[in-house]
Amino acid sequence: MNLEELQTLWKELDEKIQHQELLRQEEIKRILTTRKESAMEKLIRIERTGLVFLIVCAVFFYIAWTQNPYFGMLNGVLVSLFLLTGIVFQFRFCWMLQDIEQEKNLERQLIEIVRYKRNTNLSYLIGYAGVFAFIVLFMIQFGSLKALMILTGITGVALTVDFYLYHYIRDKVKNFIQASKELSQFNL
């Protein structure tokens, strides 16, 4: 083999490797984008499900309050405020996630997803304070052993569900942030 043939073969091999590298990078970008979009879709689904759940709870509470006027005005107002605050938070979270999904700038997406995570943590703190206040008022008004057992059971189930939802949302946010950071490395 002479030098020209070796140079030609070397160029062909180099072009082939570069082409494969470009295809591999495009495939990695596609996988990361899919992973990021999947995490975002799951977060949006969770927030919409939470919104529907709170609206259904509000409807059932309204029916129960109108059917049983002895429930107490203070408890009724507290639960109404609690449900209304929860619905407002859920609307805001759905709106934030849709804005994050539509944002094209990766840096801005990361800022907004961290803001979303901070707001969900704040809503948990406010929600637990509201639930504790409701439990205290409920026990003052209906302080029987049966009411205590029912309330303890419902609170236990709610805390268990909240625990798993909190970690699920945290993991999805973490996946979204990791995929976004990896994508930003390709865009540099």
C-alpha cells in the first residue's frame, strides 16, 4: 500500500467515526429529551390528579355541610379555607408545570423547576398545619373515641399517601433536572 491509499483509507475511517459519533450524540440527545419530557408529563399528571381530588373533596364537603348543619361553623369555615387553598395551590402548580414544559431555554427551565419544588414543599408545610388545626377543632367539637379512631385512620392513610407522593415528585424533579443538565452539556 502506498501513502495515498493509506491517507484515503484513513480519511474514510475518520469520516465514518465522526458520522457514528454524530449519530450517537443525536441518539443521546433524543433519549435525554424523552426522559425529561416523561418526567414532566408524570408531574403534570400528578398535579392534575391532585386538583381533581381536591375539587371532588370540596363538592363532597359542601354536600355534607349543607346536609348536616351541626358540623359546626368554625370547622366548616376552616375546612372550606383549607380546600380552597389546596385548590389554588394545585392550579398554580399545574400552571407552573405547563410554563416549564413550554419554556425552551434550559437554564430557565431549571430555575422554574427548582421554584416549583420549593413551592410544593411550602404547600406541604401549610397543608400539615391546616390539617393539625382541623384535627384539634374536630376533637374539641366531637371528642369521642370513635371520632378519634376514624380521624387517626384517615390521617394515617393521608400521611402515608403524602409521604409517597412527596418522594415521587422529588424523584421526578430530580430526573428532570439531571436530564436537563445533561442536555445542556450537549448544547454548549
